[in-house]
Amino acid sequence: MNTEKKEKLLLALACFFAGMVVGFYSAPIKKGISVTCGNNNTIEKEKKRREA
């Protein structure tokens, strides 16, 4: 492998890993994780409406 190919490979790897770092910093996971089933159950709200 000559020097020019090594430099291109090194630049490509550096850009790839820099992109990974930027991606992790800008990912939505830093806002927190919420584990929900997503079926919009409103059982508690209905109970409160009945009591009121």
C-alpha cells in the first residue's frame, strides 16, 4: 500500500468515527428513554372522570 492510499484510508476512517461521535451527541437518546406500550390506555383518566 502506498502512502496516498494509506492517507485516504486514514481520512475515511477519521471522518467515519467523527461522524459516529457527532451522531451519538445529537441522538434523541440523550433526552431520555421512555418505555411505553403506546396503545393510549386511558383507564386512570376515565376513573377520575367518573369520580368527579
